Amino acid sequence: MPEFLDLHGSTNKAVRAVADAGMRHLGLHLGQNHVLALLWEQDGRTPGEIAATLHVTTPTVVKMATRMATAGLLTRRRDDRDNRLVRLWLTEAGRALRQPVEQQRERLENHLTADLTEAEREQLISALTKIRRRALELLADGDPTDAEPR
Amino acid sequence: MPEFLDLHGSTNKAVRAVADAGMRHLGLHLGQNHVLALLWEQDGRTPGEIAATLHVTTPTVVKMATRMATAGLLTRRRDDRDNRLVRLWLTEAGRALRQPVEQQRERLENHLTADLTEAEREQLISALTKIRRRALELLADGDPTDAEPR
DNA sequence: CGCCATTCATTAGACGGCTAACGATTCGGA
DNA sequence: TCCGAATCGTTAGCCGTCTAATGAATGGCG
């Protein structure tokens, strides 16, 4: 009885959509909130650092940073000592979003898992962790998915 | 103890990546396989039908269809009786992918859930179903996520 | 019968991701 | 000291997904 793949995908899509809706009326897009979260914790990080932390490629962060700069959430400034580096600094607007965004995220998570008992929630997290680990292994192994299944 | 959102997102990303890798060496991109699956089951569907079945918007299907036509997987042809409609017809190449793709998908699913007991798998599916339902409700309700949480 | 609302597909453009190619800068070793 | 290797960010371009705007065809109602 397969169909786990589709279920997980469609769940993700639904969750994403509602999270995006939630963020949108705070004036930002989904994904930007992750960058912001890192800068709230420590301002002036570089795109590379952020990308590594978020498990995302550098170009992705660069693009987001460009939009966020346009939106007035942060500014770019090259590092004085190492001119290859660029550091992202929050604006006042970027800092101001911290409290509402964090609150919104928590509320969303509670809403979504409201139908689960505490035990169910723990099992869910455990199961997802296992699956993710498997997926990462497959990726690292040069995905022998088409080779002999054994 | 939040963090379910991030876990779910990162799991999805990993799963997606490995699935995409698997599809790529069969010569197609992730997402195309869903369109193909529908056409295998019934050839000659319209973009609108496919979009509705996949819970995706019509433009998404149109774009994929364009690429898939370029890739030689299917052809477009307008319906004779209702000229507004466009019907997508598999080419021989598109039909030929059925067996390998389905096999690959099943293998992938087994790999990913290999660390779960049967009970765990069932609980996982149950939990995801509940969460997805919640998410869809929130979307439908005009997402009162920012309104009074009560 | 003719016109307007409905129904489809397509196009345009945005977001989040990714890979590949470039360009600039720093650093280390000969 | 100087040049090539390593390190960064940026650009270009593709995939999947969405919304909004356009365009073409059908259908129903007066």
C-alpha cells in the first residue's frame, strides 16, 4: 500500500499554502521568514552562512536577499576586511517583524497539529526524522535507486 | 516544542530531491510523472481536467505540457467538437515510460519507509492526513490565522 | 438571431529551489 | 613577491507553483 509519497507531498503543499497565506498578510513571503529568523538571532550574516544553515544553495539566498532589500527588510554591505564577503543587515522594519512572525508561526503549528495527541505528535516527528534520514542517505549514495535494488 | 513545521518542510525537500534524482535518470523531471500517470490511465485528457485531478492550477499543467511536448512525451491537439478544449495525447515515448517509472516510484517509497514498522507507517499516514485536513480547512476559512486565535 | 456571460487555454510575471558559468578577491606556496 | 588555487557572491536560466490578465470559443437568454 504505497501512496505515502503523494500524501506527504500534498500535505506539504497544503501546509505551505496556509503558511504562505499567514506570512503574506504580515507583508512578507514564505521563505523570507527563515532568513529573517537567522538575522534576528545574529545580524550581519553572509549569504553563504545563511544558505548553509538553511540547507539551501547560495543563489537562493542571494535572490531572496535582493527581494528583501527591495522590500526594505535588510541592506547589503560588503565586509571591510574580506571584500569577497557580503553581510546582510536588518533594517528597523526587518527587526520589527520578529515578534508578530514568531507568534504567527507558533499559532499555525498549534492549529495544524491540533488533531493529534501528544503521543501521536511525537511518533510523527520520529517517523519523519527517519524518513528524512533515509532520503539524505539515498542522495549521498549517488542514489542507487535505479541500480540493483538487491 | 514546535519545530514540526521545519521538520516537515525539510523532510519534504529531501524526499523531493531524491525523487527528482530518480526521475531525472529516466529522462524526465519530477512533476511530469504525475501528468504521465493520469494519461497512462486515460489518454487524451485536457489540461483543466489534469489540473483539477492533481490539485494544481491550469497554468502549471500548461507549462508542463509545453515542456513535455518539447521533450517528445506527448502532443497537443484541439478537440474537434469543442474548440476551446485541448487534449493531450501520449507519444510512444511517453507510453514507454510507464513501467520503469512506476517501478522506480515503488522502490523509492519502500526505501524511504524502510525504517518504519507497519504500525508506524499507518500512524504516520493517519497523522499526515489529519494535518492536511487542518491545513485545507484553514485555507478555506479565509485563514483566520491572524484573527483572534481563540 | 444576436449578444453577453461562461468556460477553456495561454501568456506574463512572481517566488522558492537548483545547477552552471562568471567575476572578483584572498591566500598560499614556489 | 607573484601567480595559481580556493573562496565568495552574482547572474543566467530552468522547474514547479501561484495569481492575474488575455484571448478564443461556446452557449443561453431575451
